[in-house]
Amino acid sequence: MEQRGIELVPAAERYGRPRDLLFLWAGTTTTVFTVVYGTIVVAMGLSFWQAVAAIVIGNLLAFPLVGFSSIQGMQQGTSTMAISRAAYGNKGARVLGFFGWLNMVGFEAGGMVMITLAGLTLLEQAGVQSDGLGLKVAIVLVAALIQLILPLIGHSAVMKAQKYLTWVFLVMFVIMAILVAPKANLSAAGSADFSTFTLAVMLVMSGGGLSWAPLGGDYSRYLPVDSSRKAVFGYAFLGGFVPYLLLMVLGAAVATVVTNASDPISGLPGALPSWFVVPYLLLTVVTLFAANTTDLYSSGLNLQAAGINVKRWLAVVLDLILCVIITFVAITSDSFNTMLNAFLGLLVIWLAPWAGVYVTDWLRRRGRYDAASLFDEHAPGQVRWSGLVAQAFGMVAAALWLNSSVFVGWVSGATGGSDFSIFAGFVVAGIVYAALDRRPVPVKELAHA
């Protein structure tokens, strides 16, 4: 069991190759959820080819952030949210660590809910009545115990498992694509205006590379410090970008066959032959376990970055207990899923400004950090107001240009419902941070022992 949390990884304990990140991210992102994102894009009113354009643009813009944060993790030997302390201060960054933890909990809970619903549907396929509360509770608990194994063991186990799962997922989704392709109506009606198109691009970005960016360093921090930066960036980028591109396009094609394909349990299987429904449901369960494994491991690190002084393994256990509670509430409530989706839709308000500050800080430092100072509780600048003020300005800018199901910003309303929240938050936060940050740069770089 891995004992290290966000502490620096010394050179003697570094291992692996940059290409390992390709399998880590491919195994994480090759899920049924990614297909569903593609169906949602079409459900917004876009034609198939408009959806393809939004999918390509959104993923090209967002997934470079995963490659970028992976480089920082390799160079500094710690998690992404711990590196964020350089911009916000060791104590000031705690609020960002907490946001990052909430981000992971939200996605984990959504995955656990879907695993439970898929499990219940599988039991119904086998003739078992799934209406009882006791059975639902039992499935949630069994799923939680299975989910706990890999994140609890730690980094090495997660990396190895995702490598092998990638090939299994690839085969299954190729079969699924072959089964759907003859039915797809790529010329199906649908024509969205520019404002709706921007909404689709923001959905692709927020559900993909932007939400995964805070995890990049968590998995690259064990790579040897002299690893090729181009290789680290390239493999991390491609590992997420390629599955998202292909599976979201598949989802868009499925949406031309089944109108309610955005429901991955009772809707999407309608595009598949009956003999493939059970394999599909099994695929749903296993791919969501894989994605949740990555989320759960990182959420434990984010909890430490938020200033909660607990062991990494205990943080993982506590996090899973919370997810079990949320999942139990979700499967017994008709409105909880709507609330959860709304919560996830608002994540761009903090994620986009964080990315703007993070990238700007790296540019000002020319990629050099005093990594040891990130863990020095007596170093000056425990709260860096330049980073926090920039974050606040960026969050306001993102909110003003946001168009979500629960909130529409003033700028969005004034521009016909367009959504440029991610760009607004990223650019404003970056500019404000660059204007306020007056430290001499670059700072010295830690020599890893």
C-alpha cells in the first residue's frame, strides 16, 4: 500500500516511462460517460456534423491542460493542487484544494450512481426483482468495496490496471461502433445557432480536459525527473484526447438512432441489438469503476492539499464513505440527479480561473519552482492575495458569461444565450494575476535528492 500523499517524490523512488500516461488516461476516459457526452451535444439541437465540430474544437482546446499539468507533476514530484500553492500560497491554496476535492466527489458520486443502476438492470435481465431497498443498499456497498481496492493500494496498482483495461475497453467499444454505424443517420435534422454551438463547446471542455487537468500531476509525479517533457505532454494529451474524440463522435451517432440516448441505462441500449445489452451493461460498470479509480485516488490527494492532515489511505476511505452516502441518497430521490448534474455544470466557474492562474504562474516562473517551499509552513507568503484576487475576478467573469440550467449570467443573456464562461474565466484570471504578481521570477528550482 502506498504511504506517500502529496509529499515530494525523491529521485530514487521515481519509476515508469512517459508512455505509461497514455494508458492511464485512455483507461480513465474510455467510458460510457464519454459516449453520453456526445449524445448530449446532439440533444442540444446540433446536427451530427455540428456536433463533430464542437467535439473536435472543445477537446483540442481542453486536453492540452492535462498534458501541461502532467509536465509540472513530473518536474516537481508532487500533485497538481499542491503545485498550485506556488500561486495561491500554502494556506491560500487550501480553498482550491477543497474545490478540487468537491470536483472529484461529484464525479465519483455520479459514477457510483450509474454503477448501481447498471447493476440493478443486470439483475433484472437475470430475472431478479430489484425494487427492494435492501438489494439497492447491498449493491452500493459491494460496489464501494470493489471501488476501494485500487485507490487504496496506490499509484502503481492504478497505473498497471489502467494499462490492461485500456485494451479491453478498446475492443468492446469497437464492437459497439460496428453495431451502431449501419443505423446511424448522419444527415438527421438539427441546426443550432452560434449561441447553442458555444454551449456545446463549453460542455465538451468542462466534461473533458478541463475537469481532468487538476489530476495531471497526480500520476506523472513518479516519473523520473529527466523524462522528456514533450513525451510527458504528448502521451497525457493523446491518452485523453483520442478516446474523448472517438467516443463522443460515437455518442453523437448513437443520438441519431435513439432520441433518449443521453440515458446510458434505459435509453442508449435501444441503439444496440438485444444480445449486446448485457455486455454493454457490464462494460458500463467496469469502465465507470476505472474512471472512479482515478478520481478516488486523486480526491485523497486533494483532501490533503485542502489542509486536512490525514494519511492518504484514510483520505481515500473517508472519501468513499461520503460517496456511498451520496449514492444512497441519489437512488432513493427523484430530484438528486438533477441537483448533481447542476452542481457539475457549475464547476467551470472555479476550474477555468484556476487554470488561468496556474498557467500564468508557470509562464512567469519559466517552469521553475522551489518545490520544497510548497511544504514549508513557515515560509513567507502563506496566503498570496495576487492569486486569490485573480481567482475571484476570474470566477466573476466566468459566472457572467455562463449559461447553465440553474444560472444564466448577464453577459450570456445579453449575447443571446452564448457561453464563453471558460474563456472569460481563464483570460481574466490570468491577466489579473500577471498584473498583481510582483515577485522576482524565475524562482530557484529544487534539486531532487
